[in-house]
Amino acid sequence: MNLRQFTAKLCEKCGTYMIQHPTIHGYIKCHSCGYMKMENPIITLENYITSNSLHPELLNDPGYTKEIQDNANRLLDKVNAFLHELNISQAKVNSGWRSPTINTSIPNAAKGSNHLKALAVDLGDANGELRKIVLSKLDIAKKYGIYFEDMRWTPTWLHCQIVVPGSGKRIYIPSTAPAIKSDAWSGTYDSKFN
Ligand SMILES: [Zn+2]
Ligand SMILES: [Zn+2]
């Protein structure tokens, strides 16, 4: 057995070994079902579930079901591919999956937050650099089906979700409360990105 086999990852879809993708750098591919993913994902499943080790106990929470894990993998496949395409190699999970108890403990968290279903992630963005990049690449966000809370309500983080908001807008206002930072960005973008 060579080292590569020894350290190989198993396909999340069918359990077969993943191999280096023959043509796409940085990706591995299941040679049984064809599923592909990043070899070293920017955000790992563990970082997502534990909110970057803030809540390690969530890995053993009874609410961490197969459905939650499947949702999280679907979310992370898209968000990681999105970040990779933006040439971003590091991102910090400020808030990942939330159990109902944790969601309730977060001030101003939405009652039906998509974090509860592992369909949303908050990435740290203390200085607004991530926001600037994302606002200039909404075509790529559209390609991966990623939606954002209006950054005037999230000035130091970026809320990404793979659920279409009620308005269908790529960037949507998340709350009836006033914005936290009304000049975080212009608040307008081309509607072709919706
Ligand atoms: Zn497979
Ligand atoms: Zn969020």
C-alpha cells in the first residue's frame, strides 16, 4: 500500500476512494461515481460544524444528523469552490452550524435561521475586504447559487447561504431592524445577478 492510498479520502456519496483529479488542479475525484471536491477545502466540515472550534461539543450533539451533515457538505462544496475561484485561500468561520440552543443564545439571530439547517455560514470580514471582492464577483456567486445578507447589516462578517431568499435577491435585507453600518456599501447592484 503506498502513502497516497493510505491517506486517501473516501467519497461522501458512495464510499469509494477518491483519486487526484486528472486535469483540475487541487481537486480529487471519485472514480466510481465521479463526485469531485477540493483536496484541501478552505473550510472543513469540522470547522463548519464547530464554528472554528468554538463549539467542539456540537460534533457529538444529537441534532448533528445525517441530514445536517449532507446539507453542510452541499453548502461547503459551493462556498469552497466560490472562494477558490475568487483566489481566496483562507476564510474563518465566525458562525457555522447552530443547534437550536446556540441559535437562541445569539442576539438578533433569526428564529428560522438557515444556520439551523447547515445551509448558511458566516465568514469573518473584519475590514470589509471579503465584501469588496464578493461585490465585484456576483456573477460567480450566481454560478454557485450563493446568496448574501445585505452587508450593511453584517459589516464585519459575510453571511453566505444556498437557500434562495423570499425576495429572490442575490443580496437581501435580513431584518426589519436598522442597518448596523449604513455606508458599508452602496446598497445597489445589477439585478441580472438575482
Ligand atoms: Zn463516489
Ligand atoms: Zn449568518
